[in-house]
Amino acid sequence: MSRKTSSRSAHRGEPSGRTVSVRFPVAPFIRRQAYGPGRTLRRLTPVAGHWRGPVDAPVRITKKVNLVDTPPNRTSE
């Protein structure tokens, strides 16, 4: 049995060769951040919504709406 090898870089931190030619919003998400001895423990870290892509690139318009930095409505009844 043979496995198909990926053309992606096997080492973290190396450039993948991909480029972004448009600007688009990235929705907020939770990252499992490594920390502790040998980076073996995980901490849930919120990452705020932000823009990805070159500043001078055209903005990609989609029908999806991302709410950034908007707290949920909490009603106490």
C-alpha cells in the first residue's frame, strides 16, 4: 500500500507559496493555545474578528454576515 504524499510544506513556519489577492473578514473563533511544560497543555483563547489580505486589495463581497465584537443579547426574566 502506498500513501499519497502532500505537496504542502511539512515544517511549520515555512511559507506555503500561497498568496491572498483579495481582502475578506475572518469571523471570531476560539483557539486551543498550547502552553505549559513542553507546550503540552491547552488553553481556550478567543481570537477577535479581523480582516485578512493585503490592505490595498479589493474586498471580497459575500452574502454571509459576520458580526464582530457584538455581545450576545442576554435577557434576564
